[in-house]
Amino acid sequence: MMPPDLSKPASAASEAASASDTPLMSARSLVKTFTVGRTLRPGSGRTLHAVDAISLDVFPAETLGLVGESGSGKSTLGRCLTRLYDIDGGTLTFEGVDITRADARALKPMRRNVQMIFQDPSASLNPRRRVRDVLAEVLKVHRIREGAGIEQRLLELMDLVGLRREYLDRYPHEFSGGQRQRIGIARALAVEPKLIVADEPVSALDVSVQAQIVNLFSDLRERLDLTYVFIAHDLAVVRQVSSRVAVMYLGSIVETGETDALYARPSHPYTQALLSAIPQPHNRGSRERILLSGEIPSPLDPPTGCKFSTRCPQAQDICRQVRPVLAALSTERQVACHFPLG
Amino acid sequence: MTFVEKPILLDVNGLTVAFATDRGPVTAVRDVSFSVREGEILSIVGESGSGKSVTLLSLLGLHDRKTTRVNGMVSFRGRGILDLSPGELRSIRGREIGLISQDPMTALTPVYTIGWQIAEQIRAHERISARAARKRAVELLGEVGLSNPQEAVDRYPHQLSGGMRQRAVIAMALSCNPALLVADEPTTALDVTVQAQVLDLLLRLRKDFGSAIILITHDMGVVSEVADRVAVMYAGRIVERGETEAMFESPLHPYSWGLMGSIPPLAGPRLARLKSIPGMPPTPDRIGEGCGFAPRCAFARAACLERPPLRKIGTQAALCVLEEPERAALRRTVLSAEELA
Amino acid sequence: MFFAVLQRLGQMLFVMIGISALVFLIFFATPGSDPAARLAGRNASPETVEAIRKDFGFDRPLPVQYVIMMNRLFVTQDLTSFVNRGLRIVPAVAQAAPVTLSLVAGAAVLWVVGGILVGVVAALARDTLLDRGLMVLALIGVSMPVYWLGEVMNLVTQSRFHDTILFSWVPSLGYKPLLTDPWGWFKTLLIPWFTLAALYIGIYGRVLRANLVEAYQEDFIRTARAKGLSPARVMVRHALRTSLIPFVTMFGLDFGVLVGGSALLTEVVFGLNGVGRLTYQALLNLDLPMVLGTVMYASFFVVLANALVDVVYVLIDPRVRES
């Protein structure tokens, strides 16, 4: 553990203080498979393990960053955690209640507590409905406010996400990308959730606007005691918002750990390569880049043994034969590697 | 690195591009000037709508002549690109200037093999047999790092991964050994580990083939990694240009300051808040004569409503009313504010 | 590949059996009407009705009736029209088919060539007077009813201006077999071809223009232009080639339906005794065996055309080849 540092964000410090031992959400050996290429012929089609036996805890008041390249299964995992997808194996609990196979009715209380934010909010905003109607509907469906309370709450929400109150009467197309994402956030906040799963919420935005939304996420967490699962491919953004990070590769978590320590001293060769691959204006030329050969293998046909063994510069024979499990390296760090880096 | 000794390959002066729209002409690029020396990598960086892609298309004369007015001067090896006949333009496109597109998924025609498409370009410019063109295609695919070029040459685009496809696009752009490669966000659609491979490839190609490269991107990280010189575009204008080293060391324009502050660092102490730029970029139809960044600029003043002057400091130049030493003082306040945060 | 073809043929057979069963059920198993009486046609004597009932086994269960009917239609081929006794169904259809095929095939050549020409020229000349003029012409082609256009053509070529040097070559209405009189075949069909093609040239030209204009927004067209290719090559090898896929789909459907009998109006106007006319007359007279025969014939061509479209897909789109 790094010693408390005043230069570190206040959020990380408060997170450490409020971190409790009982997870808010907990996944054990979670599996999600898809069948692709199925035709009428029986036995055709192949099984794709998008989420391959993932175990993961989300603790109250933390921001868990979920990073990985395309095909890593991070979005699928996010959708399993919010139960937008049915789960094919393992268990998922929220506040100690098993919701792995809960039906729509049983999920309703959980839906109020767990909300999802998507990359492209405009796809989920009905173009013919004003912001007011979109937000009010959520309040009514979940019976959160009634009568004049609704209007009061709408104004609160607009203030929270930094939109002018008069925008309530506008239609989605009248907003810019950043503003639409603010509306998406307002809709998620409307039900006063405990956990928000955000799937690439800033990756469609321009840098200067992206920074605004990243700051908004930080502010909201402070003010509303939110817990986030923040899914993104941009490691710099994830570092900025997360207190803990899980790195995914081909449907598995290869490493988790406290953000600053993980970025400073990655233990999995993939994490190390990923970090070294990011071009950085702030430390120009000051690092050595590890160039991985090839690309992520097809999840339809993952390598035997360690899934990263085909691209790993450190791979030994055992790596190609035995799949390493995610094991604790220290209290703060878990890694799935036969030869974790020192 | 300086390239003063190398001759100028491309010289753009006062380039202005306007589109005819239903609501009258819209100027997407205003009075843009820059030059590229032989073997140099110039990066044009900007957010969406800044006019960087429009600028690039004018270099190849690819704008629709019916709906687009292109003014100014684009001189490539001493020839005015904007005044060339369509036939003369075609002999430059692909042969002397190669294009690398953003999305390798859509940049190749889906119904032809990679080899066919590369050979097509070679044969458009050289009298060469189909067999010889195909052989060249195989060589080129090996050159850009495809592991099995003999096999890849007969693959259709959809049969290749994103990274392999982008390599194929690069091989095609290189096929006639052009003096200039223009790359439009060549790594944006790729994963970081693949992006690193492609950037590495571009740097190696510059060394092996000696091509100059204009790299268009929104990613300051990519810029810092590969560019010799940078031009920052905002609202249709180049607001700052200079050598990469100097630009990252001490950016001149308040927009560049904001851009740098918007990027979360990957190492060192984390910031409590990112230094974001308030507001959002203007759409091209809302840009007037004055500084396009003024509405979002913390240091805007009355003079910003007029055409901003070009101020040069060393190898850098910025379109901004701020003058030394006031500019340096303001920069110090911005930096200390970031540190306090 | 072999398996895919086999699968496709199996599907075709399945669809055709399905259609025949459906048609059979509609005509012969509709409750409240006596199939024997329907089959006998209007004003049939009770003896005839009774004979038919026995003959077709209408006193036996439905599946047996269906098998008897199909057996007589296709295997023994002795199913005859009840309006024109002695006229066997299958030979009658087989005699009408070449007429329709000649008419539609010739028109198809015209409309494919014409449609591509109109579409390509309009797309190249986008937003100019030429483009607008072509699109207006195409719209006129689409809007003109085929029977009206046919009658006007007849009026012009057969009576008003028949004696002028322009149209004196036009033979009188009717069909001349291709094998015995190729030149006559060509001359009698030329005017009908143009008449039938006018509508489709209009439709195909407009659709192709829209597809091409869309294709020109694609990245790969920008790539092709940036390669230094000539505008003609960009158009033909890249834009047109990739726009052919919807074109082929449309063509397959239209061709199948027309060969199946939808060229009826053209056939009537030009006195061509094709399948369309045959169907039409059978329907007028409630000649159920004949209706059954022509519907089966039509469905065969529609299904065949669809299968051919699938084959062409594989040829022109490598992405389809794998799935």
C-alpha cells in the first residue's frame, strides 16, 4: 500500500475510509456464452465464452475500472452485472441477494439500485420525447416522486448533471454529444441508484468535452455516495476515475488491484504491455514500449493454457498448457499469471 | 529533430474551403497555412469538426468541385494542386501522395481481394503486367508486417482482422512509393496494442521509404509519439503550430493549454479534477472572423472578436492576441491551478 | 459447397410442395362448397359432378385427395381443363411458357441494360439538368400503365404510322416461335419488349441511382479515388459493383413473378398467348385444374429465381460465400 498522499485525489482517501468488507455486488464464476453461426442444421454453431468464469466483488463507494481491448468481454460483463443479459453460469448477488436467475419481477428492486449508462446515449433516448418526459417517466415507473415532487426532482437532476433547467423542454437532437451524455446520466440518477455501471461513457466524446464528463462522474460520486463500475478502453480515463482496476483479456480477468499501484507496477505481462502501448503526451519518450505481436485471438478459439500465452513475451511451456487462476499476490493485488512481474 | 536542411515537399498557403449547403455557404477551413518537408511527419491535431479532415481532402483534390469552393494555394513539389486538370491530379493521387483512411473496415472495397486492390493501384500508374503487380503486392504486404503475405494477398477485407486490414491499407498507400503519405486518424479504430504496432510501422516506413507523413489525429498521445511538427486546428483554423518537442514543453495558445489539461495522465500523481474546457466546439456555420476559441477562452477580450494575429516565438507560432510577457504569466497561472487541483 | 446446393434444392422442393398444398386447400378444401362442383365449372350436369367426385376421390380423406390431384397433374399428366375438355393442363402450360419466357427475357435484357445506363449516367451527372431530366423520364416510365402504353404503341405502329417507313416492318400482333422463325420472333416481340421494359427501366434506374449516390459516400470510394483511378473505373469497378447486390435481388423477384404470369397485361395487349393470359382465362372460367397448373408453374419460377439470386450473391459478394 502506498502511504496516504495529500496530492492524491480526496476521493481515493475517502474511499479508503468508507470501504467496507461486504461487497455491494458479488460475482462468482460468472459465465456468459453466445452461440454464433448457428444454422438450421443441428449441432451447428460455435460457443463463444464472452465472460469466462469471472469472479469479482464491487465494494460500496468504490469505483471499479474495467479495462480491456475489443473482444475482452468487458461490455458483456457489464451487461451481466446489470442483468441486461441472462447469465449462463455462476452466481451474482446484489446486497447479499442472489439475483443470478431472478425474473423481471424479482429484479425490480435491484433495477432501482443498479443503473447502466451507455456509450451512445442518443440511441436510448426517444427522439420524439422531451427531456422532461424521459426523466419523469422513470420517476413514475419506479414511484419515486408524485405530483409536485416530480417537478422538484427534475430540476434537482438537471442541476446535478450541470444542465440548464430550461433544457428540460428540449428534444434530444437539440443537444451536443456531451449534453446528451449528461441527460443519460440524469436518467440513471433519477431512481437514486447505489451502483452505476457505465459502459464506455466518454469514448464517443471529444477530449475537451470528455474531461467535463469525467469530472462530472467524480463530482457525482462525492455528492451522492455512488459506487461505479466504469468500463472503458482508455486506460488514462480509467486511472483518473477508478479506485480499483480490473484488467480483462479474452473473457477473463488477468489482474486486479488498487489503481495507482497497478499502473505504477503492473504484475501481469498483459497489463504491462497494455500500459506501455499507450502513447502519452505527459511522459514523452520516458518509457520503454513493449510491442506485442499479433492481435487478440478469436474468443471462439481461445489459446489453451494462459489465454495471453500466444502474445506474451515471457511465456514458458507451462503457460501454454495450464491456465493460471486469478490468485492473490498481496492484499491489494490479484493476478492470473504463472510468472507475475516483480 | 529539425528538417531545415530538407527541401519543402508540400506548401499550403491560405487554404480556405467552403461548402455549399441549403442554408448558404459554410466555411469549414479558413486561411490554413503549413508546410511539410521531405521525410517529415507533421501531425494535424484537432477535435471533430475542427476541419482537419477537410484540409486533408483538399491536398488530394478530392472535394466535389460542384459543391465545394477551395481557395488558396497548395503547392506539391512546386506544382499547384488546386489548378491541376483532373487527369494531372490523378497522376499525383496514389503515385506521389498516398492516402491512409481512418477505418480499415470501410476503406477497402469489400468485393475484391487485398492483392487485387493493391495491384489495381500499381497498374493505374505503371505499365506492368498483372503478374508483376501481384508479386509487388505480396512484397508490400510482407513489408508492412503481415506474417503470411502469400496467403493474405488472396484474402478479402472481411477475412482480415482490423490491424491486418490497416496494414493492407498502408501497403496499398505505399505501393507506388509516394513522397507523401496522408493518414486520416489511422489508428483511431484500433485497439491500443495494435495502435502501437501501426505507429511503429509508420515510423519504420518513414525511415525505410523516406516518405513524409501528414498524420491527422485527435489523440495528443499519438502526436507526441510520432510527429516532428504539430499543427493544432480549432474551428477551421490552425491556432498553433510548431515543433512537437517545443509544443508539448510550452504550448502557446490557450486552446492548446486546455487540450493538454483535458488529458488524464497515465503516471505521476492523479488530478482530483481534469482541467476541462467549458462549453463545446462551435459548428462551422457559427464561426465568424474573430478567434473561434474566444467563447470558451478564459482570457478572451474585446480584441478577440477581430481576426487574431499570428505571433511567432522560436519555432512556434500561434493565432492569438496574447503577447509576451502576459502570455507566459497567464500560462503560469494555468499550470499552478492545475497543480493545486 | 455441395451440401449448400443440396440444402438449397431441398428448400426449393419444400417451398413448392407447401405452395401446392396451400393452393389445393384453398380451392378444394374450403368449407361450404363442393369441390366436385367447383371443379366441374359452371352449369355442369349432376352426372359430371358425380363422376368427378369419384374420379378425384373427393369422398376420401384430404391427404388422399391431394395425392390424387398431384399425381394426375404431374405424373400421369392427364388432368384436363373442365372448360375446354380435352385440353390437358401440363401441355397447355408448356405451350404457353415459351411465349411468356420470350417476352420477359427480352424485356429483362432491355431493362437491365437500360436501368444500369440510366442509373449510372444520372449518378455521374448528379444534381445537374441531365440527372433531373433522366429521373423525370424514369418517373414517367414508372407511371405509365403498361396496357395504356401498349395500346398507344399498337395505335402508332399498327395503324396510324404503320404505312410510314418507320414502322412498316412491324408485323401484325401474335407470336412467332423462335426456332422456326427467329427474325419474325424478334420483330413481333420488339415492341412488346420495350413496352414491358419501360416500367422496369424507370424503377431500376431510380433505385440504382440512389444506391450509387449512397455508395459514393463510402470510404472505399474515397480510397479508390485517392488511388488515382479514372472516374469511369471508380464508377464501374467499385461503386457499381458494390451496388449490384440490391439490384440483383430486385431483378430476381421481378423476373420470377413476370415469367410466372404477371406479364398478363402486356400479353393481352399484344395478343401473345402466354401463361398470364392462360391464367387469366382460367380464373374467369373458374377452371380450377388450369388455375392449379398455372399457379404451380408460377411458383416454380419464383422459387427458381430466388435460388438463382442466391447463387449470384455468392458470385458477386465474397462475404456471403462463407456464411
